[in-house]
Amino acid sequence: MKVQKVKISGGSQDFWLVLGEDFMPIQEIDSYLRYLHSIGKSPNTVRSYAFHLKEFWLFLSQSNIQWSDVGLKQMSQFISFLKKGRCDNVELLRQSQSIRTERTINTIVTAVTAFYDYHSRVSDVDAIDNKSITNYKGKTYKPFLHHISKSDSTVRNILKLKEPKKRPDTLTADQVKQLISAAKSLRDKFLLMMLYETGMRIGECLGLRHEDIKSWDKTIVVKPRSDNTNGARAKSYESRTIDVSSDLMGLYTDYVVNEFGDIDSDYVFINIWGKDIGKPLAYSTVYTKFRRLSEKHEIPFSPHIFRHTHATELLRSGWDASYVQKRLGHKDVQTTINTYAHLTDADLKHAFNTFNKGDSL
């Protein structure tokens, strides 16, 4: 089994197929991936689901299990398969280290349950309904999905592994300055500074048009678009406006005047040298540049680490989590709190010292 990338006819986006042992697309997976594409899921999301479902189908094949006969027992076996990387019925007396993290396993299981959710609502529902399942309470459900749907969180949590809490990686102010200073072009400096100052996702930056930057108002409007020729996507389906500094707008002006020049393109971040002048920057180009910059200056970073850094600095400076949520474009403030409201011992010491100064006793 393998995942294969194909180009959609007449479009710029890639699509992903999961091929079986006969090198033909697996129909059940193919229909679900096409559904995800039709409702506007990003190519990266479709790609991830394709690889996750390939692992699930590999497990089914090695275990000789039909996809319509899957219940809690089989899902538990699948989780064991994800941990060990193989199917076997031998339980080791000494627990070996999992080849995947708890978070990765939970992500894969979520993809599988969403796959069953889709098929329980369309033509394949009878194949699932034929297999009733009984949970630990002795309560019988017809479709497999009922064990893991949002309507029954207790049962759904049976399949969820406890994830160790991990603080997002961030950069120091000195590291950010070093990286921006080391960038060779005004375009790259502007991109790095925008990522750091706005907390925008890299897809949001690469999809920016000049009309989205309001220099006179010092704001940037993030607009979701599905027709970007470089495949850039904004994760949120809602537009939002981000206030920025005069320094960032000044750098934008320098970039447009001195490097962008007379190039005819609506996109902000484009190729300004080589044979593809004027074409919008691709994800791969940015990641290659950042990797080289990281290796040269021995500072591990990715585009997303600037988002973590920006959010962390806002929270440490006293911003309310609801403000940070709006700025980052999270749907739910709890996502912001769970992801970014992390405190170090130094943060707690600073907060106590600030509180203690106001103690009149």
C-alpha cells in the first residue's frame, strides 16, 4: 500500500490517493478524501488523512479484518499496532517504547473515526450498522461511530491516549533579531518580521495580496482564499484584521520599492530572481530558505515557531487570552489557553514579585 500524489485537472492543487496491493485506489478511502476536498479542506489536511488511513488499512490487511467489522476491540488493537509498528498477539512483559508519540496516535485515531463518521452518513452505513458493538457499560450501539462521537465523550476517551504536556518551542528576542538581520533580501526580512510580529501562519502570509496591506491604517487583513496559485491556504474560513507597527510597514515599503519594483503580481511574497520571477513563493521555497538559515546560525526554527513566540510574548505582557485568540484567528479561546497559556518558573516569579510590590503589610 502507498499514498500517491496526483494533480487535479485544471487546478493548481494536489490530490492524494491511497493505493491498495493491486495498485488501484481504495474506494472507501478515495470517496472520503474526495469529500474532504469538496468541502474545502486544505491539501495538507487531505494529505495527512491519506497517510493516516493508509496506516489503518495496512493494519486491517495484516490483521485480516474487514473495515466494516471494526469495533472498540479492533481499534484498541490498531492503537497497539501504531505503538509497535506491527501486528502481533504477544504482549511483552516489559513495555517497549512506542515508535509514535501519544499525540500522533491520537491524531491518527481521530482521522479514522472521522472516516467512519462520513461512511455512517452515506451509502456505506449499512455495512457498519450490521456490526453492533457493546461498550464496557453493557450499552449497545449500532454504528461504530457512536462509540467515539461527540455525543458520548466517556466512550470516546477510551480510545484517547493521555498526552504529556509540552510547552511550545519559542525563540528569544535576540534569536529573532539575529535571524532577521541574517536574511539576505528585504523580502525575506519582511517575511520573518511579519511572522514574528503578527503571529500569522505561513499559509496566510504566502496568500497575501497587496490589497490586504493597509499601510495608511497600519493593518493587515487576512482573507481566506482557495484559488492561490501556490496552494497557500488560510486555516480559518473567516477574515480578520491585524494591527501592526510602523517598522513593519516601513519594511514593506522598502521591499516594494527596492526589490518588487515593476514586477506585475498581486501577491506580496513572490520570486524576485530567477526564471519564475513574479510567481508567488511556494511552501517548499520558504522551508528550504529557513532550513539553511537555521543550520547556518544553529538556531532551530520553523515558520510556526514565530506564531508560538508572538502569542507567548503577548500573554506574558498581560494580554487577555480572548484578545490573543482574535489576533491569532483561533475559533475557540480554549484553544489559545490550552496551547499558549504556559508559564515557566521565571514567569511565576515575575508575577509574584509584581504582586508583592503592591503588598502594604
